[in-house]
Amino acid sequence: MNASSQTWIVVADDPAVSGLVVAARILSAEVTAVVAGRRATAESVVAAGVDRVLWLGEPAEGTPVEAYAPDVARTVAAGAPGAVLGSSEGAGRVMLGAIAALLQAPGLSGVTALERDGNQIGVTRSVFGGIAERRDLVTGGTAVIALAGGEISDPTGLAVPVEEVTANALTTGRLTGLRPKEKAPVNLRAARTVVAVGRGLKAKDDLALITDLADAIGGELACSRPLAEGVHWIAKDRNIGISGQQIAPELYVAIGISGQLQHMVGVRDADVIVAVNSDKDALIFKQCDYGIVGDLYTVVPALTAALAAKP
Amino acid sequence: MTIVVAYKWAPNPQDAAVRSEGTVDFTRAKSTISEYDPVAFELARRVADSTGAQVVGVTVGDASIDTSLARKAALSRGLDRLVIVADDRLVGADSTRLAAVLATVVRRIGDVDLVLAGESSVDVTEGQVAMTLAGQLGWLGLNAVSSVSASDGGYAVERDVPSGTVSMVVTGPAVLATTADAVLPRVPGMKDILGAAKKPVEVLSLDALDVPSAQVTLTTLSTSRPAAGNRQRVIIDGSDPTAAAAELVGALRAAKVL
Ligand SMILES: Cc1cc2nc3c(=O)[nH]c(=O)nc-3n(C[C@H](O)[C@H](O)[C@H](O)COP(=O)(O)OP(=O)(O)OC[C@H]3O[C@@H](n4cnc5c(N)ncnc54)[C@H](O)[C@@H]3O)c2cc1C
Ligand SMILES: Nc1ncnc2c1ncn2[C@@H]1O[C@H](COP(=O)(O)O)[C@@H](O)[C@H]1O
């Protein structure tokens, strides 16, 4: 297939596309969006400042956005863009998977830099959970790229019309209900200080120790994955790591966290990392700025007290 | 009916060595069933026990994934049989290649109405292969699946998404990638391990499968090792917690972090 110099983005009913648009503009002056989902989402994508919006039409009641993946793939394949960008979260993966399969093109994740070299796309990405980086040239067709979607944009530029494209969504899945989360999602990326706790904590009731410290230091609470998904002591959106949030606070305090790769990639860009761990050989002591070797049950209350004391 | 579980035999990059020029050496990292794939085994078994379906494990990769240890590790986790494609032409295969091979295997098995997969693999961690497999098969693909059970004419599915828990009914063939904590997988006992040796294993040759060829290729221009980050590594003895806390808070204040 002869891919053009255009860049397309695919949107799975999620209006938070600023990251996709910014990345697409690195590769091409003109950006086309294919939007599956509600008309309101297509309108938000217009507002995010793309040059053309192809919308697959209002979903019938109960149709999940994932049912449009084959339509999204066919629409993208017909346009034969040089690159197509989609969200690495949720239904974004389904859209990218359908596109990658139809085009028989590798899906590229963990992208840290994109460049255009004539009619070819260069992609730098971190691989194997972030232990190494690789720069590849994509040849023979479309570069299929997964990225963080970004935020919802304020309206910019000229409003282009929403062009409706006929779709033929799969009918094998039907939505029957939604139980909303009790708490609104937290934005840990906005926090200057984050205090995270791991499996060193022995009981859910002991969380008070950690929240007291977080309050004293003026930080948000976070955790390693086992605390969010093994025991459910802390909400999943506070999990730091490759499957959770990647953050860059000024100060990150890791308490009772061993420092394994999948967690630490989430705080690689923190300015200062502090660790409290009872095991002097814990991996995290090689990856921190300050570490206290000790029992969190005595060290954390002492830290909270020391913060309360005037300098 | 058949439920396929796509699972990976893979090493943890935590145990790999990264050479200074950025290439990765996995020789000292031992492979296991990828961390979250047992969740898919367990879910598949529970659904199959309620419907009478059989559970077939499918894994594809390079020649090293087919060992007796690897077979037993999979077969002791509730599978009825195993289908393996192990070929060194798949060394370093990308998610689309793996999905293309998996799709031909699923089609060949025939009466499959459900493919279950893990959240993401331990070595690649992209959460992509299963969704590309759905694309390849033209089936509905859903990720973040926290529950699956048989219901009238199909499956009742729950998904854990940022806004909450979505419930769905799936009435046609689908590929479902589970959450990491959808169920607690059973730990294989002695009986399961002994029973594993008696279960059928089919090894398919890559040449016997009609796998579409890659249209887009990657040429690696360079590799690198990410900067380890110049952390100061000031380690304080916490045996006197009050003194240690004062020292740390003092240091953070001096560094103007507090
Ligand atoms: C595909 C994949 C994705 C993953 N994604 C993530 C992710 O996004 N985020 C994540 O966090 N993990 C993730 N993981 C899991 C990760 O590999 C680790 O298993 C996890 O981070 C370990 O959590 P932990 O450090 O809290 O627990 P452990 O490794 O069990 O460490 C607990 C630590 O607490 C210390 N400790 C015990 N008692 C005390 C005490 N009284 N006082 C002080 N210290 C004490 C121990 O010395 C130990 O170092 C992922 C794994 C895989 C395979
Ligand atoms: N080589 C493979 N063979 C079979 N299933 C796989 C393979 N690679 C990945 N999978 C499945 O796809 C899931 C996601 O993998 P990944 O996209 O690599 O994160 C895994 O948890 C497995 O269930």
C-alpha cells in the first residue's frame, strides 16, 4: 500500500484528544479524525482543531463503541494515511488493533518521539516495560501508533463540518448498564507531592498513618498495584506504574514499596524520590535520592511529627 | 463449544540485562506464564464448567516457549488441551504478527465463541495482542473485562472502566482481555500438575498456517539504554526513627523540596 503524507487520528468516543492532535501535527500539517461514538464527541474533536472530521454516526441505543472497530479500520484503510494515532487506553486499543490487523502493520506503543523523514515516519519508543529505547523507521505503509489521548481541548481555530460516514457496527455486544464510581477520578499528574504506599502496609486500617503523612506534607495519596488491585485498599486510579499513572511530581515518597521496574517507570521523571523500606537491600534504595532503612510503622509517624515541627 | 485462552510464556524484564548500547539480554531471565494470564485461565474454566465447553490454551512464540515445564505450567491451570506454535521465525514478533498467527490457530480450532486473554504481558506490557486478534478475526474486542458468565444466548460481561462498571451482553464471538484482578486464579496442586502430563498438546507448524504476511515493516535505526536518572542515594539508618526523620526533613528543606 502506498501511504500518503497525511496523519489521521482515531477517536473511540473519548473527547480527550489534545495529545493525539499535538502528536499528529508533528507529522503532518493536515490532520483528519475518524470518530466513533456520539455526535457530541465528534463536535469536541472539531473544537480540538483538526482539519477534517469523519464521524461514523450516532450509535444505536446499547451499542458499545468497540463495535465500530471494523468500520474505523475500513475508513482508515481507505484513506491510507502515512500514520494513524489512537489512544493507548481502553477502546483506543481496540480501534488500533482492528487497524493494525487490516493493514498488517505493527502497532507501536510506548512512543517517546515521532519524526517525519520525507515520506517515512520515525518512531522512538521505550520497550520491555521501559528498560530500553528503540528508534525505528516505518516502511511499506501506515505507522499505527498508540499514545496517551491527552486532555479535552478548549475550542481553537476554524470549525470544520462533521462529515458523516456510513457504518455497519458489529451487533454482537449490547450495553445493559453502568454503575458509576463513587469517587471522581483523581488527577495525580497535577500534584506537586505524592505519597505512595505498597505492600509493606499490613492492614487497611494502618492507611491512616500514610494519609496523616500525606496531609502533613501536603501531598496526594498513591500506591503500588497490589494495594489497588490485590486488596482494593486504595482506588485503582491512584496506582503508579506502567499499568497506572505516570507522574512527574517534585517529590515522590515511596513507603513499603520494593521498587520493581513496573512501578518505578511511573515515577522516572520525579524530581526527588524518597523511600522508606525495612529491607536495606530493597531495589528502591538504588533508585531514590533519600532513603530511610526502617520500619514504616515507626518511621512514618516520626516523619509526620518532624514535618509538624517548625524548621 | 470451545473457549480459547491466549497466554504467553515470557520473562520479566526486571530480570533482563540491558547492554550499554541498549540491546536487551533475556538469557538470565526465566520465563513463566505471564503474570496476569492465569486470571484468564481461571475465568475460562469457571465459564466452561457452567456451560460444558472445553478450554483450549493457545500460545505462539519462538522455539523456546515449547518446553515440558512450560506445557505443564499451562495445563495444570484448568485447561483441557493446548495448542502451540513455536518457531524461531517468531523471535521478537510484534503484536500484529502474534495476533495474525493466533487468529489462524483460533480459526483452525473451529467452534470457538470466546477468546480470553490477560490484561497485558509481563515482557511487552502493551495490552494490544488480544485486541489486534479481535481485529484479525473481525470479532468484538473488549478489554478491562472484570467478569464473564454464561447467560441466555451468550455471555454477561462486566467491564471496569474509568467511569465505573459497565455491564454488557455478548451474543456473538468475542475476544475479551481481563483486568489483572478479575478473579483470584487457583494455585495448581499436585493433582493438577500430575494431571497436566496426560492432557493433549498439539504443536502446529507455522508453515501449515495461512498467516497473512506483514505489509508494513520496521527497521531499527538505533537502540539505547535510558539514563538511569542520577539519583543521590543518600541512605539514612532508621533504627532511631526520630533522628532519621529529622535528618530527612532537614535534607529536604535544605534542598528546597519542602
Ligand atoms: C504487566 C505488569 C504490570 C504491572 N504494573 C504495575 C503498576 O502499574 N504499578 C505497580 O506498582 N506495580 C505493577 N506491577 C507489579 C510489580 O511488578 C510489583 O509486583 C509491585 O509493584 C510490587 O508492589 P510493592 O512494592 O508494594 O510490593 P512488594 O514488592 O511486595 O514490596 C513490599 C516492600 O515493603 C517492604 N516492607 C515490608 N514491611 C515493611 C515495613 N514494616 N516497613 C517498611 N517497609 C516494609 C518490603 O521490604 C518490600 O520491599 C506490574 C506487573 C506486571 C507483570
Ligand atoms: N505470544 C502470545 N501468544 C498467546 N497469547 C499472547 C501472546 N502475547 C500476548 N498474548 C495475550 O495477549 C495479552 C496481552 O499481551 P500484550 O499485548 O503483549 O500486553 C496477554 O496477556 C496474553 O493473554
